[in-house]
Amino acid sequence: MIVLVALCRREYAVRPPIPDNPRDSPVCRPANIPNKFLIEEEDFCQRGQPLQVVSFVHSSISRVKKRMETRKTWANASAYGLGTHNGVVFMVGRAKNPHEEMIVQNESLLYHDIVQGDYGDHYQLLSYKALAAMNWITRHCSHVPWTLHADDDLIIDSFLLQEFIQTLNSESKKQIICRRMVGRVLRKGKWKVTREEYSAKMYPKYCQGTMWLLATEQLPKLLEASKEVSYLWVDDAFITGLLVQKAHIGLKDIGSKFTRIFKRSDIGKKIAWWHLPNVNSTAIWRQIVHYHKQRYKPNPSQPNSIQPNLT
């Protein structure tokens, strides 16, 4: 083990290229932060009203339907005049073929919410996708107070999320906010990690990767930490565990606000529903919007604000 650690340290001076295939990922050394974007949308966070949250959604190019569902639901929350200002971009990697390239170009022209990084688009390269996203936000959206990461199969109550953010204190800005996980390193199966890749038996506490929230001002710390921490392809453990630990960022557990089962009675209590099987996300979203429209009414003295409807 001592020999392995020493070898890792010597290799830190040699930075690998951004891989197109998982088997070319660095082992026992830090990764390069993806710095090149094929589609960048530099002015995304400057459009319209000032954003409170910028959200980056991990998506693969082929998941067109999931992106459309997101656009029609929680990514469109700002359109309802309920005081929510959340900008959502979809992070994708290199196109694998001309068909995927056509998909990316068409969606980019229509919606201007695609950020395409110069890295392979594979689930074992999601750590690169997250590093690219944090780099893009630091470069173009550093003025936005909060950063949200989400998978593309979530339903998020953007209105309740906004209310939750307003309750956070200064200490919360030093924490990553999520559903906390404690996990043993798996040596077999889909999430297999070799001892060469990561020798410990347990990961540090980390976030369930479906969604996490972090003050944008903390992102540069994670990017700096990635220059010193050996790359790990399991992105949840790498980004929200190893890098968060290295950057001395705390973790705030809000697991009670996440659920995998949709019940109408949970609207107004749960922030996110994840991996819901065979659901009509648009119908669920309509229920969420209806609930919040009933709770809030315009403040006549401040046309652009909202206030609770307590009558």
C-alpha cells in the first residue's frame, strides 16, 4: 500500500488527457478539469431576471425525452410568476455519431440550454461531466448565489426549493446540502472500484447523486481539490465525498425531503422525487403548480413579489 501511495504521488506531475473512453481514465492520479466546451452558452446566466439558482442536469445526448420532460416541468418554474428564478442547463459530452451531433445542434438552436463539454459521454465518465459543469458555472455564473446538481429523471418542486433556500443561514453556505449517504466500496458489479483506484473499504460520507445544493462560491474549492485528489469514476463519492472532504466543506443532510414514492399529500413537504417508475411527470408537475398557486397570491404593493395566501 505504501508503495502504491508513493507511486501515485510521483504520477501527480503527469496529467492525462480528457478521455473519450472510460478505460483511458487516470488511475491513482488527479484528472484534468475539462476546460473546452463545444457548445458553451456563455451568457446563459445573464439572460432575463437575476437567477437565484443555476442548475446543471447530467444528461446523455440520447435522452431527448427526459430533457423535454424537465423543460416542461421544474425547469420551467420561473414562468409561473411565483418568485422562482432557477436557470437549468443540460450537461452533455461529445457526440458519438452524426445522429447525436444533429440532436445536440437542433436542441441548442431551439432552447439554448445545452452545454456540451469536450469529454466522452459515458456513465463512467460522469466525474468529468461534473468537473466540466462546475468549471462552466465558475466561469460564467459565479454571481448566482446557489448551484444545484440534478439527474434528468427527477421531479423537483422548484417553488419549495426556493422557500427552503430562503431559510438557510450563513453556516449552510459552507455545506453541501443533500441526502447523505454512507457507502462501502464495491469490488464487484456495475459500481466496481479496484483497490488500485481506491484502496479504502469505505467512502467518506457523501451525497446521493440524484440532487445536491451548494453555494456557488464553494465551487472553486472543489475544483482546486480535484487537482490534488486521485480521480475516481464513481462521481457521487468523488465529487461530494472525496472533493468535499478535501475542500473542508460540511454536509447538511435533508434526506427527509427526498422520496421515491409520489403521494399528493407530500406536495409542499418534499423537494424532490427521484427514479419514479412509470409516472406522468407532467401531471405531477401540474399538481405541484396548482398547490403553490393556491398558497400564494400577488402582493399588490409589489407586483413582482409573492406572499402566502393565508385566507
